[in-house]
Amino acid sequence: MNTKIAVIGCGNLGLSLVEGFIQAKMGSNVITTRRNTETIEYLADKGVKVTSDNAYAIKNSKIILLALKPYRILSVIDELKEHFTEEHIIVSLATGVSLEVLKNHVEKNIQVFRAMPNVAASVGQSATCISKNGANKEALKELERVFQRIGETILINEELMESAVVLGACGTAFALRFIRAMSQAGVQIGFSSKTATQIANQTVKGAAEILLATGNHPEAEIDKVATPKGITITGLNEMEHQGFSAALIRGMLTAYKKIEDSK
Ligand SMILES: NC(=O)c1ccc[n+]([C@@H]2O[C@H](COP(=O)([O-])OP(=O)(O)OC[C@H]3O[C@@H](n4cnc5c(N)ncnc54)[C@H](OP(=O)(O)O)[C@@H]3O)[C@@H](O)[C@H]2O)c1
């Protein structure tokens, strides 16, 4: 793939994307920026062009991924819009900034998308939601191809973009907290922290792989493991008595409300 990609704002998410592109052998297709480039200069050794010059990045790329904080993205678009052309595909990764607002700031007749990847892009495993409404089919295909190099893509209506933040982006942290709790219990029942984490990581990965491979509902797979009167169901029911699913769902709904309240 030869598409040139600019990652504007190489912070937490931006760097994960760049690392994913490097892993996908696309490092030399990527130009990335931040104002203070000191901490990302090492990316140049992997073929990535590192610069603080956003205009240069835009002029030399086709797909522009704006990995900037929501409060900053519109002012950066305002600064840079003179460099946008109809050849560009502009993609905002910012939470809570609507397509309509983005398009008003871009002003020109250019393909603008919202996308919500997650930090697992760094290991080629992002779940990237891409807004599909009103998109030019060719541009959408090209964007999908790019994100497919760093994980799975899911096309959604823009109205679900904030839900995608909670499920797909915050979801990484929720899953990590689950793994941490599992490891801590593992330590209490005898494993070293390192071994407990190793077992928990692989077990969670294996469980997800089963669902991805079979397409089955989680409960169908749980039924296979939970022997009547057995150990697994005893543990599961105690977790539910303590509010496990309720706590997770409440946490996600509260996170969603926080985004909606900040609009
Ligand atoms: N973290 C996630 O998992 C995740 C997932 C999905 C979406 N998002 C969204 O991604 C966006 C970025 O989040 P983040 O956690 O990666 O934030 P972050 O770590 O603060 O990264 C933003 C980067 O932008 C750079 N920057 C600021 N102004 C700039 C400018 N004028 N030109 C070029 N670079 C500039 C900053 O570096 P300098 O100060 O050096 O310029 C910083 O490294 C947010 O809108 C968030 O909603 C995050």
C-alpha cells in the first residue's frame, strides 16, 4: 500500500497508530507531527518522517489522521485548512466533535470522516469504528484499507461514534482492569504476579479468540465450561451476587453520559 498518511498529533493514540503502521511495514508511508518532537524522534529510524510542521505533513500526504485533543482540533483545522485539497481524506479521531462541526471548519468540499481506533493499533489489533454516513464510497474503501492494516474496522453511523468511544476505546482500559483483577486473585491463590499476569493475559486472549473464531455468544461458551454444581458456576454466580456485570454496565453508561454532558 502506497497511500501517504499524516498522523497529526503523535500523542498516546497517534503514536499507537504510527507504531501499528510500522509493524505493518508502512512506516515509510507515514509523516507524523507534534509540536515538541523530542520524544518521537526515534521513529525516524523506522522510516517515519517526524516533524513539527503540520503544513508539510499535509502537503505530502493523502490521508490526514487528526489525533488531537477535542478542545484543540478545530483551531488546528482552522490553521491548516488552506493546505487542504480535494485529494485529501480528512479523518478526525477526536471524541465528541461532530462531522457537521468538522465540515464547517474544513469549509472546502473534501471527504471528512470520524474514526475511533484504540491503542491496540500499536500491535495491529485495533477495533476501529469509522463513520460511514454521507461518505464517498471510494474514499471510505481507501480509509478502511488503511485501518485494516492495524486491526479490524467496523462501519457505523456517526450517531454511534460516542458509543464507539466507550465500547471500543475506553473498552481497552475496562478489559485491562478486568485482567488486573484476575491477576490479583491469581496472586492470592498462589502465583507470582508475573505468572498470574501471564496466565490471565493468555486466558483472556484465548476467550476472545474463541468468540472471534466461532461468532458464538459468550454465554454459549460459558455453558460449555460451567459444569452443573461445579467450580466455574460457583465462581460466576458469586461474582454476579457481588454486582460484576452490573458494575461494568453502570461504568460504561456513566462514561457515555460524561461524553454526552460535555457536548
Ligand atoms: N487514547 C485513546 O485510546 C483514544 C482512543 C480513541 C480516540 N481518542 C481521541 O484521540 C485524541 C487524542 O488523544 P490522546 O490521548 O492521544 O491525546 P494526547 O496524548 O494529548 O495527544 C495529542 C497530541 O497532540 C499534539 N499536539 C497538540 N497540538 C498540536 C498541534 N498544533 N500540532 C501537532 N500536534 C499537536 C500533542 O503534542 P505536543 O504538545 O508536543 O504538540 C500531543 O502529543 C483525543 O481527541 C481523544 O478523544 C483517544
